[in-house]
Amino acid sequence: MLTAPPLPAKPPMARQPGSSPGSILVLCQGNYCRSPMAEALLRAALGPGIRVESAGLGAREGYAPHPRAIQVMAERGIDITRSRSRQVTPAMALAADLILVMDRDQQDRCVALAPGTRGRVHLLGRWLAPGRQEIPDPLGQPDRAFQGALELIIQSVAAWGDRLRQHRGTP
């Protein structure tokens, strides 16, 4: 089973104009289901050159991911058991070069929390077909909702990975 690499202990990387982001922050509501899954998948897709973290817009600090999120990721060979929920802060958002959220409401809330992030906050599903760009919260839904959310996250991460690698000039 793959384990998501630990967060680096260094500050966010400085970004040069026209370069790809040095740091990505993935947000969802509670940092309990969608954002930990997306964080691990982005780390695996992008490698060590880009710092990827996650947080929640309404998170309670210190909780492990939802057991179903852990299970669907483990089925794909990725271990997210070491992830812990945390609440996003304005400083955290402002330090990120790119912020990826699950829905438009979260996009608006992030910009309201940290106005300096305007233009850097995008839907994780931005590159998916219209009507599939928002990734619904599976919490409280039937188990198949976790699989559906994960499928959208996988497709979204692949699309962002392609664009970020093209921007960096790597295959």
C-alpha cells in the first residue's frame, strides 16, 4: 500500500511569475473526506516538486479521515490514515499558490476569508464537463457516494496534473 508522503517541514515555496505553483491547498468543508483524498492523489500525481496540503472551511481539528474515505483510498493502494483534519486560516490560504475547492460556495467562502486569494481559488473539477465540476460531499450519504466522489476527484486530479506538468514542461 502506498503512503502519502509526509508534509515537508519547510515554508511554502516562492513562485516565480509564469511558473507552476509551488504549493497547493485543497479545501473541502470538514477536511474529513474529499480534501484528504484529493491531497493524497495530487501528491502522488505531482511528486515532490509541489507542496500539497489540505484543510477545511469548517473543520474540527485533529480528526482522522472518515473510515469510508480511508477504505476507498486503501482499495486504490493509498494510505491516508495519517492525515488529520485542520481548519483553514487566512495565513494558510494566502501562503498557497493555488487553492482547489470542491464547490462554488467554498470558492466564495475562501475568497471571503482571505481576499488576497482571489484569482488563485479554483474548483478541483474545473476541467471536467459542465455539471460535473462540483464534487458533492459524500458524508451522510450511502457508501456509493464515497466511490462517486473519489471518481470525480481522480478525474479532476488527472486533469490538473496534466495542465501543471505541461506548465512545468515535464511529461
